[in-house]
Amino acid sequence: MGKLRASKGGAYESRGSFFMRVTVAPQKRRSELLPWAKSLDEATERAHVVQELVNRLRATQQTDFVDKIVESAATADAEKLAALVRAVDGIVAGKLVKPGPKTGLTFRTFAERWTGGELHRQYPDHVRFKRSADDDISRLEAHVYPVVGDKLLSDDGWLDAALEVMQKLPASLSPASRRHVAQLLSRVFALAVYPCRLLAASPLPRGFLPKLRKRKAKAALYPDEDARLLGTTTIPLPSRVFYGFLAREGMRSSEALHMTWGDLDLTRGAVRLDVNKTDDPRSWALDPGTAEALRRWHRLRGEPAADREVFEQVENRGHLADAFRDHLQVAKIERPELFETTDARRRAWLHDLRATFVTVSLACGRTEAWVTNRTGHRSSGQIATYRRLTQTFQDIGAGELASLAEAIPELSDAAADAAAPVDGSKRASVRTQKTPRKSASVDQKSSLGSAAARRGGSSPFPCTSLVWRRLRRRFAWDRSRDADAEASLGAGLATRTLGSARARAMRAGFVREQTKPS
């Protein structure tokens, strides 16, 4: 073999990026992007170093190592480049020398700094605090850490490793869940590039995230199903209050789980949500029934401090969707589409309570602005996904959800009355605002002394004492004639004497004069 020409390597700039060009074989040159390079001089210096390594390998007929050396050297930092030089020294000398002990952060260690909040504390302007970190931790531990958790961020071959993670995902995982896993991988590497500056560039190319296919049909609970779920006392009470709150206020489950008593104004019936997924603080007036239910729940819990979570007793936080479906079955809600997954529809999950809120609200005439103020949706397009389901609710006349204060037996008026003090002490009313009292049935009305019953000849008159008490508050009575006056009033009512109640009372002779209460 003739003497090799001493190639020096070169560099060039293209569209704001810098590349090195290295001769790897006769009449064959290879170009590599240098993502870390900030100037043409830096790129040229790296090209000279790499070309020297390639020349040494070619001179000793070790060309099998050339491509790997060039590829690794393009993204290597100073420490890794020194390790590559040592490796080439060993190859040229006839022995392979390991670049040295691996040092640096593993993928798992760095990802845990993110999900644990350390990166937020270190870079508060660039890394948001993750209120939904529990979901991310669950996905990482289930699908990512077992495959690449111990791999160093600075290692080569990350694209292949990331594709291996995606290939090992369970076939039963939905397209949205698969995309969530890919987003986690992409986000970790994006943070490693900036603001942490551990990598020059992300090894995952644009297009790595899988595209979502056509959206599957959403599910929502009908009002009668909601009432049955909340009324099933074999389901833990904290879970039922949680479910009822989500369906009536439209919060994300992660937002509700982290809501504290200090976020609620139980006196005025309002809630504020300053910290949420979209970093868009919002506040609104609670549904009156929801506000009253939370007041009773607060008393039932022993009036916890303002910094305590409202739903801290909710269990199975890592498997809320499974627990929700189990509770639907306990409540004997057996609608097939809530439990079956097909190509066009997915089974019920906890987020469907948010869909229930949007659907029922729109079906009952609420505006999009009213809905988005509570849900935090930012566009009409997001609300439009519920339109078809809304039309169904309108067509069948599904109606409103029941008052939360009455739908849960342990928080209802009957339960509140049963808990009233028996020592005669005063007790504040806990009746739900704007919650209509139950009217008497037709059979009961006759026992109340209705006019129709009296015309039928019913006697004595059960309503006489009620009318008597009302008139007694309005007029000054001759108390010595109370008994005769009441009998006369009864006779006047029975014969339906024309005129007002006051005129009939005066004709009966038991009203002396009208006076104002002192």
C-alpha cells in the first residue's frame, strides 16, 4: 500500500450550523454536524483532531473503527474526546483500551431530579413545578426505567434505545398513552440540553413523537347514573365526594387532588385555582349544592386546617381509573360502553367526569365562556369535541345533575337533621341554597286541610291552627276570646266567606285593630 496523503480535514458553515469534513477513504469524505460549535474556528479545530485519528487508523489498516470514531467525535465533549484518543492509541498499538470508567448522570437519576422538583428549584424560570408528577413517575417506572434507566445520558446509541422503549410498550396501551411515554423521553433530553447543558443536542430527532390517530368517542355519565354512583354507600365516602365534585365543577383530577381547604371560600361558595396545569389562575362560584356539600364535608372531617388537602383521603391515587370503573360496577351501573374498548371507543376513565361536566353544562344552556372559566380549556376547538355528546343529552332530556348535598346520603338534609343537637341549643341551618324542598304528594295534601278537602266536608280543620298563628303575628288579639275566635275563623273558612282573611277575621269579631309589632 502506498503512502497515505496527509489529510488535514476541514469545516464549513451551512444555514447557521457548523460541520466538519473528514477524509475516511481514498476519494471519500464524510461530513458530520457539530451541534455544539459556535464558530467556524471551533469546527475546524475539531476536524483537524478527528482527521488525525482517522489517519492513524488508516495507516495501521484499522479502518473498521473509522466510522464509529468520526460519529462519536462529532458530539463528544473534551472529556469524551480524550477518551477517544486513548482508544485510538490502544487500537494502533494492537490492543483495545477502554475509554475509562463511565461517569456522569444516568437517565433515571436525571429524570428523578425533574419529577422530584429539584430542577424546578434550580431553574425556576425554565422548569415548571409539575403538579402531575405522580403520573409521570408511574409511566417512567413502568415503561422507561426498566429499559434505559441505567444508561448514561452521555452514551451513544440513544435513538436506538428510545425506539426499544417504544417497541416494548404493551400492545394494549392506547395511542395517547404511547405518545405520553415518548413525550417523557423527549422532555428529559430537552432539559438535559437546556437549561442543564449536559448535552449539546437531543439525540431524538423531530418526528420521534408518534402522531395521534383519530380521537376515540368520549363517555359521560347520565344524571341517573351519577345519582346511583353517589348514593351507593358501600363505596368509600371520600371517593364519592371526589367523583361528585369533578362532575359538577369540571376540574382536572390532578387539580382537585391538590386542592386545599384554603383554596375554598365556603362562606361565599367560591373556589380559586391559582396553580394548575396550564399556569392560568382562575376562580369561580361553586354550584350551590356543591358548596353546601363541601361545608358539611368540612364539618364531618372535623374542620381541617387550611393547608390540608380536601380529598387527601382518596385512595388508589396511582390507579384512579381502575378504581373508578370498579366503583361503577359496585353501583350496578352496567352500560356496556363504559367498560369496553373498541377501535372507535375507549372504556370509562376518571377524566370522563370532566366530560360529564362539560356535556351536562352545554346541554343545559351554559355558555362556552362559563364552561371554560371552570375547566381551563383555552379554545373552542377543545370544547367542540363534546358537541355530539351534548346533542344526545339534549335530545333525550337528560337534565341537570342532582345537588351534591342531597345526592350523597351521608351529607343530605336528613343526615344533617339527624346530627342536630338534642339539648335544645341553637343550630345553624344547613339546608342547601336554592335546593327546593320536597312538595307533599296529592294524598298528603288532603291531610293538610286543603281547600278541596274542606269543600268535601272534612272536619275538623287541620290547617286552622296554621292560619291562626299567622294572623296572630300580624294583628293584636283579644286574648280572652282566642278560643271563640279560632272557632269562628274555622267556620268562616268552611263556608268560604267572601273577602280577605283579615276581613273574615274582623267579621268574626276577634280583631280589634291592626297594630305594628313593637
